[in-house]
Amino acid sequence: ASVRLYFNLEELAEHFRRLQRAFRRLYVLKSLSRLTAGKHLYSAGKGWYSTLSKGFVADTTPLNKLASQLKAKFPLLPFYIWSTEEIQSAFHHVRASHVVFVHSERDALSSIMNVLSDAGYEAHWDPSKSDTERYAFRTQAPIVLRPSVSRAPVKNQFADIEAILVDLAVESKTLGLLDGAEFERVFKNIAKYSRIRISVLTQYAQRRKVLDFFEPLVEAVKLR
């Protein structure tokens, strides 16, 4: 495990088989628990472990004002938000503009759009690729409204990094935000230097039907 950034129980069992040693699951789990408690290993989601001690922490500060405004206007409405600005440090070049995404109930999106437009934001209701090909974003922080995805990994109205990565992959195809090579660099710059929850990422990627896209990316960040 010391030469790997991420591994799971199945890979550990295969390692034991290659060494022709018995894989006693209960004993291994207890050993992993001791190593995790001693901070020699760290949890990377259910069944996954990492040697990276520092988990990724997104800076939601630029989104706090927007979140407060939405909560004030829609106190009972569930929503979550994220922005490409939260992962600015992972991009190869400094981006002059960022896109903010607000996810909520589909029936509420038009009301949210009206509130945001009245507050001076550039807001777009569930745009498609053809929509964005017809017009360019006008400001440096346009807001895209999307229907919520069930069981998305979020906390306190903000998307977790695993949701940001998966949604960014989806939006890159839908809105043309990043090409494949640039997204791969972003993913590696985050996952190789800050711990993410691989199980959460893959489960959400499966839900959003992009697991095939993420599987080789996960393989690419396992080794140091």
C-alpha cells in the first residue's frame, strides 16, 4: 500500500493471491482499521483506502452570498450549488471566468431563474449544447440551473468534490467547458495530491451514466 495512492479490498485480496498467501478478510479488516486509526492509511470511501493524508477541501467562499440569497428566497426548497472556481488551482491555466451551477427541483427552476435575474445575475434555465452554441455567456460568472440529481454527494447546499468532478465531466460534454485531456489533468491534479472518496465518486458516476469515462481515470491515479 505504501507505493499506492489508492487501493481497495479486492485489489488487496488479489495481491495476497499473487503471493500465494491466505486472505483472511476479518484479520485484514482489523489490520486496516489499526493502520487507519494510527494515521498510516486513510479512508477513501467504503472499501477504499489511501496513503494521502489530506482530503480535498473546496473553497466555497465565492458561493456563500448566492447560497444565502437562495435560502432567504426559498427557505424550504432543497438545492445545492458548485462552481468551477472551487477547483481553480487544478486547472493548467488561470481561468478568467467561471460557471456556477445551481441544482434544485425541476419545477422550481423557473422561479429561481426569475429571482436570480432580478438580482442581476446572468442565469440560464437548463441549457443544452445547442443553446450555448447559439449564444455565449455574457459575464464572468454565469449561473446554470439544473434539475437535482438524486443522492448526489452534497453537504450544506454545497456539492462535495466527488459530485463536482462527476458533474464537471457531464457539463464538459453538455456545454463544452473542458476537452477530455484538460479534464484528465484537472482530475489528476486533484486526486493525486488531495484524497477523494473513490467509492462515492464511482457510485455517483454510475448514477450519471459516466462510469466508463471515470474508470480509466481512477486507474491512472492509483499509483504514486
